[in-house]
Amino acid sequence: MPIPRAVARFNRYATNPIARLFAGWAPGFCILRHTGRRTGRKYAIPLNVFEAEHGFVFALTYGPDADWVKNVMAAGTCTIRRRSQEVQLDDPRLISTEEGMARMPAAARPLLRLANVTEFMRMDEAARIG
């Protein structure tokens, strides 16, 4: 069961503004930029990110119904700012719990299990922008 939507709302207004200050350069974090599928509005959200062969994996702590997940799936692409580099990602796809957990660092797995995270998204690195 994903983290409740009330927590997501709190994070949007309280935690995310603070996390944006360091997420673009701190290890294990990124700023994910995507476009709203209905509004066309540009969004930038701080997220945890984990390296995978030829790409990255995201633990979907709010589940696959989070707006950012739907937007990225609809667009088929997004960019992340990670360790002060811009990276274009494409081919977003949901992966199994087993594959997702296997790609998580050992230290993160117990926390993800405690939070009942069972959904993961994988994306391929298309290009380094800067």
C-alpha cells in the first residue's frame, strides 16, 4: 500500500521546497522535470533515484497513480538533474517488485519494505544534456 495522499500533500508544500535545495546535487536524489499531461505545465519535483544498467529506477512511494508517474508515462520522457548534471530519460515502464527491490541499495530495502513500497519505475538514459 503506497504512502497516503495526505502525506503527499504535506510533502508538496512543506518537505519538497526544502528538498529542492539539495536534491539536484546530493547522492541518491534528483530533481525530476516533467510536463503535465492535461495542462502542459512544467513541474520540477525532488525524488530519490537509484542507478540501474543504462538508466535509473524510482521507488514509487505514492504508487503508480501519482501525477508525476502518469505524466512521465504519458510523455514517454523526462529529464533529471542529478549530481549537477542534466540527464534525458525515456522509455518509462513499471517493473516488478522483485526487479525493483533487487536494484535498490541494501540499506534502502528495509525502509522500502517498512513503507510497503511495491511499485517501481525504470527509465533508460537517452542523453546527458550538461
